[in-house]
Amino acid sequence: MMKKIISLVLISALGGAITLGAYLLFFERSHVKIDEIEHSGLKTVATNYTDAYSASAENTDFTIAAEKTLNAVVHVKNTMFKTMQDPFAEFFYGQGNGTRQFSQIGTGSGVIISADGYIVTNNHVIKDATDIEVTLNNKKTYKAKLIGADTASDIALLKIDAKDLSYITLGDSDAVKVGEWVLAVGNPYNLTSTVTAGIISAKGRDLDGNSSIDSFIQTDAAVNPGNSGGALVNTKGELIGINTAISSMTGAFVGYSFAVPSNIAKKVIEDLMEFGNVQKAILGINGVELNNELADKLNIDNASGFYISNVIENSGAKKAGLKANDVIVQLDQVKIATFADLNGYISSKRPNDVINVSFLRNGKLNNVNVTLIKYEVTKVSALGLDLENLSKAELKKLNIGNGVRISEITNKELAYYGVKKGYVITAINNEKVFSVDDVNNMIANKSDNEVLRIEMLNLKGEQERYIFR
């Protein structure tokens, strides 16, 4: 009997050992394998994107930027008075009774950039304005004076008679990074300033492929039409852009908005304050941005950069030794991948500035310093005129706020009617002219059958008007 009990105990112990061994063999080893897989670089984890996005936003403090910005963004109201002739009223009620005047109002936002009342906004916000009114965030209202405007960058500078105002300091837009948090601040409905948050979606955007358009910052912060001219700021509250446009089929924000980089806006503002017009600089090259297809065709290894097709004589680029077939890849510390990159950076510079150009020649990287030259489009062939910009001092001497001077006349009809060198064109189709670029843009954008009504100041200081078809 005793032997049977011992046998049963031994059999039970043996069975337990076998069971424990099997458990260790299959379960413990399996656990180790799973642990290794979990720590490998190929693991896939389901993530709640909304929670991750919210956590990232929570870690960024927007309140400091908002506090710095809200009182420095204003509401801008543009009132334009127009006079029209009503031939029927004149026929029935007599001569002089056919004149009708009406007003048209446009609104937008603006950004105070100095304590003494300088305000930057979009040119399209105040275009053709007869009267400009600015309302601060505290509801105080001021009449604004237009200091100057630039149609190419869509920037305008206003001045109000005020002191000790809250203002925004300008940041470095070249240092902005894609993915960086930003705030868009505007005052669209004359209520109080409003804030929306988003990230930098892209840099160096060219909205329509037109070389006169500058390099824009793209953001997904909500911006609607009334926010035009408002501020795009970083989390430090520094101005990195002026909100300018949205991409929309409906006219309302649908996810994309664009801002003029602060470095370009700063340069335009300084030029308008000092010279009364924008001093545009150029490298002195012509060319095209590279892509894979063009790089293969030209047998160039690099598929990114700006390809030089020819160099302008007597330009800074020519004097520095740049040649056709060189590929520009960097200006100073800014990478150049597209034409918008190059155009945007040059737009932030002025004539006689020196920049460092990195370029590829026969596959080898080279560096050279280039002095930028002044860009002057003086010949307006459609009018048969050569034009030149006027300095701020010259405008003051003539007692006018804007205009370009005629330096040469090839239009025999104009010469026949007495137009001479020294006449100043002040407006075309009731739109003020601030620079030679303005005249070129107005002529380039006119329709085939549109009449040009050109207002000029003659040598006696008298206003004259001429009509072109």
C-alpha cells in the first residue's frame, strides 16, 4: 500500500514538472518575443490625433502673444466718393441737375507699428479712398493720412495723430519655420480685435505665378476678408506677416490664408517713410526655377534652385562673376528652391545692399558677394513716355503727396497737346500713382477697350487730364 502511495506522489510530481516546463517553454518564451517586438522600430500604435493636437496646443501659451497684439490691431474704414452724370435727369430738369454723388465703403484691418501712430495695412483695403478712418480696440476713432502704398506687395502705410499707442514689434520672417504656431489677429467688423490660431503651412508661396507677386507665408489660421491688413504673429507676439488673402471659392475662409512676410513689409514701410516710394533692387539676372524635367534637359544633377539663363550687363551679378548656366541655391542663409524664394528675399532688400550668393557651377558649390542694383522701369511704351520716380523731398517741393515725373516723350499726340518733360502723372482712372511700377501695373491690367484717364500736373502746378483709348 505504501509503495502505491509513493508511486502516485512521484507520478503527480512528474506531471507537475512536465506542466511547468511546458508553461515556461510556450508562455514565458512567447512573452519575451512580444516584448522584443514592442521595442522594435517597426511597431504600429493607434493614436488619437485630436488628443495629440490638443496636447501640443496646450503646451503652447497663446495668451502672451494675444495680450501683446489685441490693442495694436485696428479697424480701417475706407470711404470713396464718386460722381456720376445722369443724362436723363439733366434732360428733364436742366443743365447742372444731372450730377449725382454717392459713397462706397470698404473695411479691413491694420496694425500699429509705432507708438506715434504709424499703421500698416493692405493696399487693397484703402485703394481709391477719399477718406480713411481708423478705430482702435478701445473704440477711439481717428482720421488717417495715407503716407504711401505699394501695389506689388499690397502694402500701404497710414498715419494717425496720436501718442503712446500700443504697437507690435516686427519679427524676422526669414526665421519662421513650417509647423510653427501663429496667431492671426484682425478687427474686421469694428467690434473688437479677434484672435485665431494655426500653424505655418508653407513659405514662399506665389499665388498666381506672376513675378510681380511677392513670396507669401501660408497659414491655416482662420482669416476672413475683413481681416485683410491684420497681424500674423508668432507666440512671442512678434509681427511676422500682414494677412492679405485667402484661397476660397466662396469668399470665406476654407483652410488657407496668406500673409506678406514681415521682412518685405518692413522694407516697403521704411522706403515709403524715407523716399515716398519703394526702392526696388535686383540681382541682375534672368532665369527660371529648376525642376526634375528641366534639370534632366540641361544635364544638371541638382533639381532644386534658380537656373540663370543670362546675366544683365553692368549689374551686380555681372560684376561679381555670375554666369549663364549657374544655379543659385542660397542667398545669405536662406535656401533658394523656387523663384518665389528668390523674389521674396530680394524684395526685402534695397539697392546697394550686399548679399552672399551660393551657386552651383559644373557641379561645384561656389560663393560670391553681389551688390544689388536699382530696378527702374522707366519706359512705358503704351503711353510713349519715359517716367521716373520722385523722392519724398521732390514731392514736398511740388506740394503733392504722390506722382511720377515724365523724363522723355515719344508720344507725338501728347507733345502736340503741350505735354512736356517735367509734367507729373498723379492718377490714372482716379487711382493715385505712387511709382513707375504702379503705372505699368495699371496699363498691364487694363482691358482692350478700356479708356485711360490720366491726370497730370503741368509745369505751372495746374491739373490737366488726358484721355487714351
